Amino acid sequence: AADLRETLTIGSVMGHDFFAQVVARVQNVAEREMIKQLSRELEKRYHLVQAEGESKVGQHFLSRYRFAHTMFQQFLYNDLSAGERRLLHGDVALALEALYEGRTEASAVQLAHHYAAAGDEAKAAAYEIQAGDASKRAFAYTEARLHYRHALELLTSLEQTPAVQRTRIDTTINYVDSGYNSEVVVQLFTELKAAERFLQGLPLPLDHADRTRRAYLHGWLAYLHEFLNDSTAAFAYAQPLLEETKALGNQELSLEVAGLLGWIYALRGRFAQSLPLLTPSVANLDTRVSWPKWVQSATGLSFALAGGGRCAEGIAMAQKCVWLGQEAQHDLTVATGHGYLALIYLMIGDDIRTFEAAQSCIQAAERGNELSYVVHGYTLQGFAQSRQGQHELARQSIERAQQLAQRLNSAWLNRLLLLLGAEIALHSGHYAEAIAQSEQVVALAQTADNLWIQGRAQRTWAQALAADLTAGEQVAEHLAASLDAFGSGAAHIEAAHTHAVWGQLLAQREQSTEAQIHLAQAAAQYEQAGLLPQLADVRALLGAASSAAGS
């Protein structure tokens, strides 16, 4: 009876389910004898456990048993003293490690749990990292973040040797890589700055491996500085990386860095500068190794292509990301693809497709718990609703986005939300509010060197001012500023929209000759981009302006 009680007690340390072979090793009993004891005595005679079948790991069979009653398992475990639990968890961990030798990834979660309970933080952290890596490869980012977070907590309790500090740096990079669309940006930034301090404390000169760590770390710091509206710091980290990664001879990392810089340029509306960086990154990155970075580069490229007037190519690239994400059942990729499709359709002026893509973005992001793309989706949904005259629904979308955005503290998303507020105010006839918000957005966009948001805000400002028929000079100043911003970034589609607005306003004021100049430029850009509905609308306006000029 004592042996049976010990068998059950060891099993209770494993949990509701346990392996006979683990208990046998801990109890130092032959496997045959243990299975006989479990099956004949504890299952058939006492009905305390149930056999749940067998699986094979390498050369070992594992016989799974389950406690018939959870409360009985908990009673046995709780009856152990703290010291007994610690020792048995250690014994169980050693037995599992031996049975899974060479295949510990399959049991990494269990091993991390048992080693942590045994007080071996070093081994527990190693297995949390292994579990995180496995989850990350399977695109299970929520689980990966959890494992890396646990590993970082365990690593803080160890003596901070250079080896431990290197592990903390690597784990932090993986944690941020798995959580940058879901976690609070400021929190991630704090983790990276801590890792940077560890890096600065490593022995000099840095060897090849430590220089590679620094490159990855600085890449992420550049990315998060951009999100936090510190464009100077973003480029201070990012620009030296191109030469550094080339010196390291790491082509994959060089392509990732080029993609990061190109993505930053694209989001700022500097499409001409982004394309030479993003195009080779998308063409040559190994998607098996750098899938998230490829998606970032590909969606950035889609936005840059469309913004520069190659709309069909941009849409096709974003759609490719959606299809690949659906095929891999990777919600973040699906959400990202739909999010950029919505952004492209917004830029083109296709309100129905903007709304549809935004809704698809929200759905995929909510499935994958990817908070930034939930905010992104609601924001773009609000733009589409506002442009369609659904102002109350647009306000509801912006309120939802603002509530969620508070958890992220993303400067780029906040600027987009402010721009949406200005455009909602414009479309609903609240011109003073639109002017005030546009002025605020322009100031923020200028600080962040974001030409795309700056150009749209200047145009919205001009349209709101146009309600005052005496403000013609100011309207022209803001429209010229809009064209200057878009021209600096080679944002040809947005420039066409500004020319169309300017031409229409001039026509309304019976300045037909000047109106024709702007409308003709809009028509030429729409035709080159293949935007036929927009081209038809502008040609109709151009015809009316021409008739008015001739009468």
C-alpha cells in the first residue's frame, strides 16, 4: 500500500496526467512492474487512475495515465511538504529529460515547469526559451511571448555573468519580435533599453556574435523609436546598420535592415526613398528564416508602390500577404495584409473596399490577439464610414480605436487617429473643429517628418477653410503645402487628389482657367495610375471648367 501511495504521489507531481515511465524512474522500479501496478491495482482494483494510451518518443514508449478524480490528485500533491515537492519536481524533471533526450522541445513546457518548481532557475529558463522558440516557429506568438516573459523573469534571479546577460539580450529580442503588435510599446522599449545596458557591459572588443546581437537590438530600437515619435533616434539607430551588417557578412540581416529602413520611409510617405530598400528585401529575404520581417517589408512595399502611382502592383503585393497568411493560418500576416490593403484603398479613394479590408483586418487581428492591427482596422474603418457620410458610426469607430490605442502608446497610430478626427469633422460640416485638429496633426507630422499624414492634414485644413469664401489665399497656401509634402515623397496619388480638390474649389469660385490646370494634372496622374473611376470624375469636372472658361 505504501508503494502504491508513493506511485500516486509521484504521479500527482506531474499533474492530472502522468507517464508511467517517469514514475518508474523516480521510484527506481522496472517499467514492466510499474505498468502492471498501475493497470491492475490502481486502475482495475481501486479505480483511482485510467489508462490513456501510449506514444513513442525516440526509442521510448510513454504510457499515459490520468487520475480518475482531480480532487484526489490535488489532495496528494497538497499533502507534500515544500521540501518534498521541490525534490520530487527535480526528480520528475530529470526523468523527463532522460526519456526525451534529443527531443526535449516536445516536453519543454513541462521541463520548464518542473525545473522552476525544483528551484533550478537556469534550467527552467533554458526550457522556457526552447518552448518560446518552438511556439514562435509555429506562429503561436501569444504562447511564445508568455514563455519568453517567464524566461526573462527567471534569468533575473541568476548571477549576471556575461553568458547570462547574452541570454537576456537574445531572449529580449525574441520577446519583442513576438510581441511588437500586441504588447504596450513603452514596455517593450523599456525591455530593449535594459538589454542595451547589458550589451554595453559585455567585454570589449565585441566579437562577431555580440556585434550581431547589437545589430538585431538596434534594429528593434529603431523600429520602436519610430512608433514613439522619435524619428531622429530611429534613424540614429537604423542608418549605421546597413554598413554594420555588411561588415558582419550577414546578408539576411542586411536585407532585414534594408526592409526596416524602407518600411520607415514608406510610413513617412517618402515612397521614392523606400522603394530601392524594400524591393531587394522582399525579393531576397528567406521567408523560412525571416517571415515577420518579410511581411513587414512586403506590406511596406505595397504601400510605397501604390502611393507612387503603381496601384495595381501595390494591391497585388498586399493581397499576396493575405493569401500567404491564410495558407499558413497565420492571423498576424492576414491582419497585416488586410490592414495595408485598407490603407491603400483609403489612399486611392475607394471607400467601400477600404471598409471591407478594415473589417477583415479587425477580424484577423482579434483572432490572433494582435492589438495594433485591431486599432489600425478600427481607424481605417472610421475613415471609410466618415467619407460615406456615416459620421456617427465613424465616431464610434474612432472611440473604439482610441480606447485600445491607449494601451499601445503608438505615436504613428495616434497621428492617424487625429487625422481621422479632422476628416470626420470636415465631412460632418464642423469646419472650425476640422481646422483646429488639422493644425494639430500638421504640427505633429512635421515633428515626425511624416509627409503623407502632413499632406493629407494640409488638404483637410484647406477644405475646411474653403467653407469661408473669404479665405481663398489661406486655402491656396495649405493646398500648396499639401502638394509640396506629397511631391517631396513622390506620393503621386495623393498629389492627384489635392490637384482635384484644388481644381474643384477654383471651379466653384468661377476661376475656370486656373481650375483646368489642376484638374488636368490630376487627370494625367489618375490615367497613369490606372484609376479609371477617379479619372472619369475629374474629366467631367475638367469638361465643365473648360465650358465655363469658353463661355
